[in-house]
Amino acid sequence: MTFALETPALNREIQFGPHRYRYLVRPPAEENWAELTRVLAELGADRFALVTDDGVPAGIREGVLGCLASAAPGEPILVGVAADEKAKSLDAVDHVMAEVVGHGATRQTVYVALGGGCVGNIAGLAAHLTYRGLRLVHIPTTLLHLSDAVVSLKQAVNSGVGKNHIGAFHAPVLVWGDLGFLESLPVDEIRCAMCEGAKNVLAICGDRYRWALEHLRPAGDYPVEELLAWIELCVVAKSAVMGDDPEEKYLGIVLEYGHTVGHALELRGIFRHGYAIAAGMLAEGRAAMEMGWLSPADMQAHRELIAAAAGRQLTIPDNLATDEILSVLDHDNKLGYLPRRRGFVDMVQLTGLGRPVITNGRALAQVPVETVAYAIDAELRPRGTA
Ligand SMILES: NC(=O)c1ccc[n+]([C@@H]2O[C@H](COP(=O)([O-])OP(=O)(O)OC[C@H]3O[C@@H](n4cnc5c(N)ncnc54)[C@H](O)[C@@H]3O)[C@@H](O)[C@H]2O)c1
Ligand SMILES: [Zn+2]
């Protein structure tokens, strides 16, 4: 496969099992508004329900509202939500549905999620539940959402106990990405998204490793063509494992690489999601090396790619005990796929770049908890304290 782009835009159709949807990404340009209006009008909606948050620049929100008003006969319904993990709850979904139904939505009304992954998940679950399923359009305004979350059917919100516990699968009908919408993002958001991109290279398309190392920018300053090439790589990699596994229960579990240790670090408030899974990949890669699965050379390849994607050190503070990290793993959402083995952690493990260990048809392996502890200390403690 090649990632050289003939035109600086993406026009793809994503297919996950029986679900298909258009995935369009455009470089920044004034004429994007007219095209967005056209593709929205093709949906034949009676009106649109726009779900968004205050962090999305007002100019983007007003521009999209203008398109929605022109693309359907009814006035758009506008619902604001907060984009943070505490607010990503069933209460938020309930609030959105009450507004949308209360303003007279019908079965021909189409939800539009404008924002990052939080807004996308809240609107996605609301679309799934309203009248047992309304159509959904994603207009991502963060790179993580555009290159990762919308290339998935999962829509989930947090419970009082943990992250993404309450959810459903709901495919959008359209994803519209305008790279101009990403210009206001803090550099940390770009690098965090690139950590997921690095994950796709390490866990799925190892043959892209050289290209990836040459096209990662630790400063997070990606020109438009490179962003597009990265987004395309993520879509191609995710499609390769989700085409026959739309619910990510078999080979698709490989997308959870770095997420077992990573979620524990994120939950402890050490890193944002992208950095947390980057650190998680270092620990999980090292665990695979200790298990005799991954070669030292492939482990070194992990370190170099992850350093280039994250552009920062990924060490954990001394006052965070390794046991404290491990205790969180008892609540990992991958538990239950394999028969439970006490004293083992179920996680994605690689035998080489792009080559996961498969157990009972799933991209999961069981690793002794002491090996995981050793790997965390060896890779994530500043040198000398491991
Ligand atoms: N399969 C999936 O469904 C999936 C996959 C990955 C992540 N997620 C979820 O996505 C969420 C994280 O998403 P995210 O990283 O997009 O973050 P986010 O939605 O939390 O947004 C981060 C912040 O960026 C702001 N923002 C959005 N667009 C902006 C812009 N253009 N300029 C400046 N600021 C902007 C938002 O207001 C918010 O404050 C998590 O809840 C995660 O669980 C879901
Ligand atoms: Zn992730």
C-alpha cells in the first residue's frame, strides 16, 4: 500500500462488517463550506441537531451552523455539552436527547457531532438511542477524533465507576474532516493523536515503520500533506483489522495495544490519553520482550518511534508505586475475553512489528503480573531508579 497522495484530500469509504460510511477530509480552503453543505444536503434530512462544546472555536461552530441551515428545510437544533471526562456521562446523553426530541426532532433528523471525542461519544450514543437510532454525522475538530475515534463504531460514556462503561455500536453516515478546524489545537493534542498513529504502525502495519519514523515530528508541527498521509495511514490500518471485526472483539483488540497499562496511567492522572498509551506501549513492549516474544531490536524500534511521536519524556513520578498502577488493571475492560488466570494480566502482546500474539482467536496474551511490574519499572522509571 502507498501513502503518497495524488490530491491533497481524502475520499474514502470505510467498511466495517456490514457498515459503510463516507470519510472525507479536506485541506483548509474557503470552498470547503460549499462542499460540506452539498454533502449534508444529500442526506435528505428534515433538519440537523448540532451537538458541540464551548472549546470549539466560535467561527467553526457558526460556519457549520450556516451549512446545516442551508442543507435542510428545518432550522438546526443546537445543543451544547461540556467536553470533559466528568461530563461524558448518561446525564449528558439524556440532556442532549431531551433537547433534540423537545425541539421536535423526527426520524429524518440527523445528529451532527462537532468537536472532539467527548462530544462525538455523547452525540453518538444519543443518536443510537433517540427513536432507537437516528443518523449521525461526525465533524471532528481534534486530530485524535478525526484519525482515531470516528474510525470506529464504538459510542460510550463514563459510568460512576469507570471510563466508557456505558455504550453501544453506532455507525455514522458521514465523517467530514476540515484540516483548517485543527489549526487552533494545542500541540499536545497533535502529539497525543500521533501516539495513536505510532500504535497503528507498531501493532498493525510494521511495514510502514521506516516511513513513519521519517514522518514523525517531535515538535508536533505537521504540514497539511503529512497530516493527511498520517490520517490515511490510521484509516487503512484500522480498516485492516476492523473490516471483518467491526466490534473489535477478535483481531481488532490489537487496537488496544498500550491501553492496558496506559489506561491505568491515565486513570491515575499521570498523562493525557495519547501520552498514556505511548507509555503503555513501552511497558507492554518490554513485557513482550521479557516473555521472549519481542526481539530487543523491535523493542528499540518502539522506543525510537514513540519518542518521535510523543516529543517528550514518558517517565512516571517516584511517588506513584507500581502496585498502585497494577491495582487498576483488575478493572480492565478486556477482562473476560480469555479464561481468567489469577496472577496474569490480559493484554495485547507483539511477536514483532505488526504481529500480535493470538490466543483463542483474539489479539490477546496473558502475562505474569510480576513481568508487567518489571516492565513498567524498567521502561518508565527515570534511569537509575528502576
Ligand atoms: N472509539 C472511540 O469511540 C474512541 C476512540 C478514541 C477516543 N475516544 C474518546 O474521545 C475522548 C477524547 O477525545 P479528544 O482527544 O478529541 O478530546 P476532547 O473531546 O476531550 O477535547 C479536548 C479539548 O479540545 C477542545 N477542542 C476541540 N476542538 C478544538 C479545536 N479545534 N481547537 C481548540 N480546542 C478544541 C475541546 O473543547 C476540549 O476542551 C475520550 O473521552 C475518549 O474516550 C473514543
Ligand atoms: Zn486510545
